[in-house]
Amino acid sequence: MTNNNPQISIVSPVYKAEKILEKLVEEIQKVMAQMNLTYEIILVDDRSPDNSWEVMMKLSTQFSEVKSIRLSRNFGQHPAIMAGLSLVRGEWVVVMDCDLQDQPVEIKNLYSKAMEGYDIVLARREIRRDNFFKRLSSKCFYIVFNYLSGIEVNNEVANFGIYNYKVIKSAEKINDYIKFFPLFISWVGFKSTSIVVLHSERDNGKSSYSLLKLISLAFNTIISFSDKPLKIFTILGLSISSISFLFGCYYLVKAITGQISAPGFSSIIISIWLLSGIIISTIGIVGIYLGKTFNQVKNRPIYIIDEQIEN
């Protein structure tokens, strides 16, 4: 990093935000003027179907601190974040959504807390201004994820926060094809804390996350970060094998003592229970290794930048 680099880089993924972007940039500019720090704003268009890119081009032409990136297709929110992070130059990096639920005025508080010696300061939303379904689904996801992954992630924390440059570069080294920015930050470590911030109503439109998209994100993230589901099925298979052995002994005794008259009944029951347990155990064990191998051998890019505009 050189002395010409900005002190703060602000990254925001963009999707269906044509009516919000000008206000977003204006609010960020007001805050940064008060802080008297050099900065850059990196907007990443996740191939939004509206006119977001046209607005972004206009903003980049109008303001030298605004950089606009357009992806080749819709890759998703978190790959879009990673695309923006790959271009940051600031000593500190702010990641925030573009819908103004994350209030730019909170950047001052995040930065002030970081100056106390923290590498990561997360924005914690004690009161969320989302609808009931989104709050409930988010809470359920993190309960399940924390159990399956062994990583403790607070459902009050999302993307919004300020991160030291070294934290961002460490997170970029995670080669998982499935990207989920908050979990990357949790995994890399470093000295972190959180502060309570105001979470506002969405300024315009509605969330692009449908029920199916939320379920898909949850499933892919859990599979990417944890092999515990496979271990659970392996334990299940071993348990069934153990129970089948006990049942086998029971029916064998009954056969020897003449309590079973149907020929072949004992051998069929023993075979079904024992082999079923062994098959499930084997599939679980093979699945663990296959899942790990599958995650390592995939080497497709998580995003492709189509256009980039900066002054």
C-alpha cells in the first residue's frame, strides 16, 4: 500500500437499487466530509436487471471517488462483495448493503471504535427493521449453522462493519467456492468487537432474497463450512448397526429355542438390519472424503468482472 491510497474503502454490492444509489453516495459523502478522511466508494453491480448500472456510471463520471464494477452475470450478493474487496486500497474497509438499512452515519462510530485497537468492528443490529419472516429465517439459520459448523456467529450481525486491510486480504485467501462474507470474517480471527447500530427500514423496494434463495444460501453455506451433517449420518449408521446386532442376537436366540417357526425369518431380519447399518455408515464415511475432495478440486472463478469505471 502506498501513501496515495485512501484511508477508507467502502464496498457495497448493488442489485435493483437504481432509485437508492444517488442517496447512498450522497449520505456517504456527507459522513466522510465530517470525518475528514480520504476515501473511495466501490459499487459492484451484480448484473441488476434494472437501470442500476446506468446510475453507477453517472456517479463514477460525476465523482472521482466512486468506482463502479459490473459483473458478467448475477453471481449473488457475497461473490459481489468479494469482487469489490479484490480492488480495495484503503487501510480500512467498510462493507455495507446498498439499501440504506445500513446507515452511512454509523461509519463514524465503527471507525472510532476501530481506533481503540481493533482489527474488526461489526455492526450489531439489536432491533432489526426486517419483516417477521426474514428475522425468523435468519435466526433459525444461524442456530442450525452454529450447531453444525462449531463456529459461533451472531444473527444480529450481517455484512456491515469496518475491517482492517489485513483482515480483508486474509478473508480473500479462503478458496471456498461458496462465499459467505460474515462467516469468512468469523473464521479468520483477529481482534474484533461489535457496536450497536441503528438498522433502518429499507429505503426503496424489497429484498431480493426469496424463500428459495434463502434456503439455497443456507444449505450451500452449511455444506461448504461443515461436514458435521455427514458425521451425523455416519453415527446414525453405526448406531443402526449396533442395534441390528442386538436384534440379531435376540432373534438368533429365539430361533435356537424354537420360538420362530417361519424358516429363514431370522437370517432375513439380521441381514436387513446389519447390512442397512453398514451401507449407511459406508456412504457417510465416503461422503465425508468425497465432500472434502469435491470442495478442493473445484477451481471455477466465483465472479467475473465485465466492466469497470473509475476516474
